[in-house]
Amino acid sequence: MRVINTNKEMVQACREAVKPVGLVPTMGALHAGHLSLVDQARADNCTVAVSIFVNPAQFGDQKDIQGYPRDMEGDLEMLRRHGVDLVYAPTVDEVYPEGFATWVDVGPLAEKLEGLHRPGHFRGVATVVSKLFNVMQPDRAYFGQKDGQQVVVIQKLAQDLDMGVDVVVMPTIRESDGLAMSSRNVQLSPEQRRAAPVVHKALCQAYLSWTDGERSGDVLREAARQILLAEPMVDSIDYVSVAGMSTLDELDQVGGRAMVSVAVRMGSVRLIDNIVLE
């Protein structure tokens, strides 16, 4: 496994790599969810590349980025065990050198849900993903459904800019109690961790209502919201959404594919999750 820190060296390594190349973009602090993406990339491609970069451009709060978990040594050991060929671990100055001024704006998709609560977040995501795709030129890139809005944004980005990258979306990997795996879960207190599966429980309640024939967006949203409101450890609810999969517009009635998504706060930790109605 080769660990590379510069754009120039990474460009050369990917040019020389046996095709197809599969890329798994990460911010490190790897867990079983990331590794499921790596394993799928390994099954699909001749060369597997993983990026590890905590992207400051997608954090609005400096305290948030400073507190983001990091374990480069542990991450690299896991990636070795899972057969990764190339690891791209650039510095912030390598990705955003002095004078950097070009940003990627994905329009209305970035202004909803997470975008409302984290202004500029998806500009940072779209820009760094564009740079990763340009540097590494992957044939496929792998993302988890857990970050549902991010997946929609990146699919739109790749389509609109003719990037020629197949965006592969993999199912959310969960703990045994239903909590979606996330690098931030380690920041939960024991009491918060015990309560955190309520997020998935709320989504499942909306899903069950939908399978029982309920198609009203308002009713489905309220079904999930009531579950969250009943949990004392939930300090606030940022949103409960029932939206169309491609536009992320809130739905009055669910017709085709839709995504139920929620974001809540437990103390300083923000939990997001979603479930697809299809």
C-alpha cells in the first residue's frame, strides 16, 4: 500500500494504476461503514484508492473541525488489511494553496436540509470532491447512503460537469441497535449513546406508516417527529424531511422514490440519518 501526500505524485500514481480505479473519499476516523465501501471497491476494481482529508471548507464551526476524531495510524492499518493500493492523505495547504479562489456551487440542492443548518457546507464538499476526481481520475467513486443529501449532491455534480465517474451508493451500515455508524458517534456520552438509536427508530416509524399505505408527507413527518420528541436526550430537532430523491423538495404526497431524513442534536453532537421509501 502506497501513501501519497502530494497532488503531483497522486496524479502520476493514478495514471500508472491498472484500470479501473475505485475511489473511496473519507475524512478518516474509519469504521465498518467506510470499510464496506472499501470492500465493494476492491470487488469492483483493479486498483483501490482511498483519500483521507478532513476538509476545512465543509465545516462552519472551527470547534467542530478541531474536535473531529483523527487516527491516521489506525486508519492506515485498517486499509492495509482491506487490500487498498493507494492512500491520498494531503495537507490542507496541498488542497487549498495560498491564493485558492475557485469554488463549486451546486445550486438549490445545497440550500436545503443540511445546507440550511450548515451554510457553505456543500460548497466545500463539492469543491473537494471535484478536486479529488480531477487528481485521481477514478472510474468509480463510493459513498454511503447515510449521508443521503451528500450523495444526491455528488451525483448531480458528476452529471452536470461530465466527470465520467460512476457514483456508487452503498447501504448505510448500522450498529446492532440501529444507530448509523459515524465517526462522530465516539463523541456521544454513554447516556446519549444509549438514546441515539431513537433516530433510526423515528425513521422506521415513518417507513412503517408508508408501508401501511400512508402517502401524506405531513403525516409521515409527524410520525417520525413524535418518536424524537418522546426521547429526553434529544435536545433539539433540526429537521424531519420527506423529500423527493432527485430534487430534495419536500413532498405533500409521496408518489415515487422519496427519502425520509432527520437531523437532531444531543448535547454538542449532531446526528443525521435517512431511510429511502421505494
